[in-house]
Amino acid sequence: MATYNRQLKVSNIENYLSQIDKLSNPYTIVKFKFRAGNCYMKSGNKRNLMKAIDLFNDVYDILSKYRGAQDPRALNVVLFIIKCEKKLEELKDKAIKLKRKKEEDIKI
């Protein structure tokens, strides 16, 4: 029996999220969006990190609506949002340092 690669990739996320419709259970929506956000977060570039933060914010809104803001699952999503924001800050800091280094090299 053939095995298939079930790994979610950035190129497949739009099709993956298209499975969500009006009749989907909120927890199913949470599962899809959280998994897609995690995939975006692992890719690590600036644009995908912004998409991951948006998806995690959607997940947090849904979970806090149905479970409450202090629920452990909702707080876990907040931790992922913080991770993404830290990675985004690191990328911005690296870009600023590279820009300053290039400017110093040009002056010399």
C-alpha cells in the first residue's frame, strides 16, 4: 500500500483552509486554522509570520467565545501568538542590523 506525504506545506495552506464552510463545527475551524498557523510559523519569513499571527488571533477569538478567555487551550494559543511576535521582532532587528552594516560599509 502506498504511503502519502501528509505534511502540510505553505503552498497547500489555501486549499487546506478552503475546507472550512458555514456548517463547520467551531472546534474544527480551530483545528484547521491552528494547524495552518503553525505551518506558517515554522516557515519563518516575515509575510508568513504575519499570516500566522492573524490565524492564531482568529483561533483565540473562537476559543475565547466558546470556552472563555482563561481556558488553557485559549492561553496556549496566546503563547503561540507571543512566539510569532518574538520571531517577527527578531527578523526586524536582523534587517535593521544588516541595513546599518551596509551603510557603514558604504561609508568606508
